[in-house]
Amino acid sequence: MARTTDSDLLPQELRVLVAVADTGAFSAAAGTLGTTQSAVSHSVRGSERKIGAVLFERGRAGARPTPAGEKAVAHARRVLRLLDVLTVEARDAARPGAARGELRIAAFRSAALHLLPDVLGRLRVRHPGIEPRVRIVRETGRGTAGEVADGKADIAIATLGGSVPLPPGLVARELLEEPYALVHPTGHGSPRALPLVDWAENCGSYTRDWWAAQDWIPKATVEAEDDGAVLSLVSGGHGMAIMPALSLVGAPDSVGITDLGPRRPTRRVGYVTTTELAASAAVSALVRELRAEATVRVVAYGEGEFGARKPVQPSCRPMGRRGIRTSEGDPGGSLTF
């Protein structure tokens, strides 16, 4: 049996790193862990010695992870999560197919509102032991995939093919490709002449190229916080928008939806998880339900039902025409289903 060495980090040392990063101070981390500040300081110094790098910048304002610290904390979260999964699945080894325990899901707003409820409902029926926790994250910059990379989520519902590369150690699989449509006040005679209402989101290169080639699309005069606000503004007659199908689920009668033609832009929606968690019972169970739901939606999109079965998200424009805002500092949401 392999023996630990002085350079091995212990689970408790990993928990200390995560606690300091989460609380921003050694004293606060001590309170979270139920120990003393000196014990936290000693643990961090020991981890820094073993790793050979300074992990936190200390100051009167607290403790902030250095670049090395950010990497260490992300790996610490993922290792600790694997230890949790190891314990649960080893205990359940005598019950093949059983899945239970917490399942942390990161999703962009429209997916959380319109894709996940049906999926989680079926998941609960088939696997009552699974406890889903959903965190809503803006799909800009690193987006939901960044939550998985940082060890804050087990699986993410994400837009694929964007300008931000997938972090190493993650796997992504496409679930569906949804079309964009022109959205405008119902009955308007010249919807393309209306001002543009827009919002920031990650999008693929095809969509950015399509947008750049459309001379009729003006610069946005209104930039909303999310696609729900965009739909509300369009409904109120304040402009038109280019929106993906998930954002149009349940659109009011005051909103008209016009197909953009056979070369219309599309958005690829999929899931992202780690290579280690991809085969875990809880993640595998969720993926099966996501694929079943995606099949239904793909059929609906093929029949031109843009507003069929809800989901939401913002309209894209090329990176050069408007900078994409990062999700750092944006308030997220956390829901337990």
C-alpha cells in the first residue's frame, strides 16, 4: 500500500484552503471550520510549503488567493467533491443503479427556468435519493463551465462553441441546437426598422459571423440585463431583438416571432462536467434525463415551434462590436429543487 509523504496534502488542509478562499479571511475561515485562526494560518503555511508557492495574499483587507492559490483552491474543491462521491457510491455499491446524494448544477437563467424543472421532476421520481441544487450563473465569460472548473458545480448546462475555450479536465457534450428568431411587437409592419434591444451572452463563431454580416441590424439602443427583460421590452413596443428559442418559451401574445430563414443563427446547448464525475451515478442519471428532454425539444424546433416548452438567454453580437461582460461579481442565484 502506498504511504503518504510530507508533500501530500491532507483533506483537512484542502478544506482550510477552500474556507479561506470562500470567506476571504483566516479568522472567518476559522469560524467556519470550528477551529482557531492560528490553526488556519499554520495549515495554510504548511500547504504553501508543500506546494512550493504562496497561495494567499495577506493584508488588512483579508486574504485573497494568488494565481497559484486560485488553481490550488479549484483543485481542492474538486478533490473534496470526489471524496464525497467516493464515500456515497462505495456505500451504495451493493445496490447497482442506485444514485443518491447532493448534485450541484450550474445553469444559465433560461435553462434553469425552462429546461431543468421537467428534467429534475423526472429525476426525483426515478432517483429520490438525489438532492439537486441549482445555481443560476450568467452565461458570459467563463459562464457555467467555469463553475465546474472551479469545483463549485458537478455539472453545468452551458452554451458550447463560444470564444472562451473549455478549461482542461472538463468534458462537454451537446444536447441540442436551437434556432434564433426575430422577435418584435405583434402586428408591427416593419419589425426590422425597429431599434435593437440586446443583452450579453456567450455565443458560437457561426452566430457571431452571421450577426456581423447583417447590415440591417442596428447598434443596440437598449441593453437589458437578461433575456427576460429583453422580451418584456419588446412586448412593450420598445424595439426588436434576435433571441434563441429557449428564451421564447411562454412568450406573450404581444410578441411576434419571425423565422430568420434557413441560414439563421443557432445556439448549441449542452452539458459540461469533469472527466472524473462524468461516470458518477448522480451525474449520469441527470444526463439521461437531459438527453430525453433535448430529444423532445429538437422535434419541436424542427416543426418551427419556437415558443414550445420554455427556456431563456440573450442575443449575440460579434466580439468586436461590443465587449462581453464577465460574470465575475454578478449576483448569482441558488435554488434547491
